[in-house]
Amino acid sequence: MEVKNCKDCGRLFNYLGGNMLCPECTRKLDDKFSDVKQYIYDNPQASIQQVSEEMEVSIGQLRTWVRQERLEFTEASLVGLNCEKCGAMIRSGRFCLNCKGKMTETLKSVYKPVNESSKKASDANGRMRFLDN
Ligand SMILES: [Zn+2]
Ligand SMILES: [Zn+2]
């Protein structure tokens, strides 16, 4: 068991992984999250800035939730969230679909030469691709 200082209130707590927050602050953050979610549900046109101001939550925190794919903004409120790679507007996560696709391709091409070095491995690779499709 590890003891750490809470990132928010500075209190010492037993760190169990995940957020650097004490149980009290985690609970508060979860309450806040429910409120924010409800607010976005009621105000689907609200921008990330507006949500931040109305709900008194930092844009950084909102982005964290979006990046964790716990929150999703509607088309109308895309302001402020961009793909980390190409800067395209995204609704959730860290990358746009385009870049996610490209990254998968890159991953495949990185592994390809290794697989092609032996015929057996290359067969296995072909089978894996087949399963992918
Ligand atoms: Zn705390
Ligand atoms: Zn992108």
C-alpha cells in the first residue's frame, strides 16, 4: 500500500492506483461528473467553455473526461477538442477516426517485416488479418 498526497486537497491517503485523489475528492469529482453529464444532456449545444464556466469545472478536467471517453460532446459543441495528431475536431477520445485508422496501419507495417522473415509467421499474420476483417 502506498501513501500519497491528494492532488486536490493535499491530504494523505492510501493510493490504490488511478487518479491521484483521496476517496473524498474522488467522490466529489464523481458527483461533479454526474452534474456535468446532466448539464450536457440538458444543454446539448453548450460548448466545452460554457460547461466549464457554468459547472465550475476546469476545461482540463472536462478534457480528461472526454479523453477517458466518459463524456462525449455533440456536433454543436465541438469547440475546444482536437485530435492530438492532426488537430481535427473530435467528439471523444484523443484521436480522430482518420488518425486512429492510420495508427493501426502503422502498427501493422511495423510488425510486417518481422512476420515476413519466416514463412510460418507470415501465414499466421495472414490469418490474423483475415480475422480482423
Ligand atoms: Zn482530496
Ligand atoms: Zn487526426
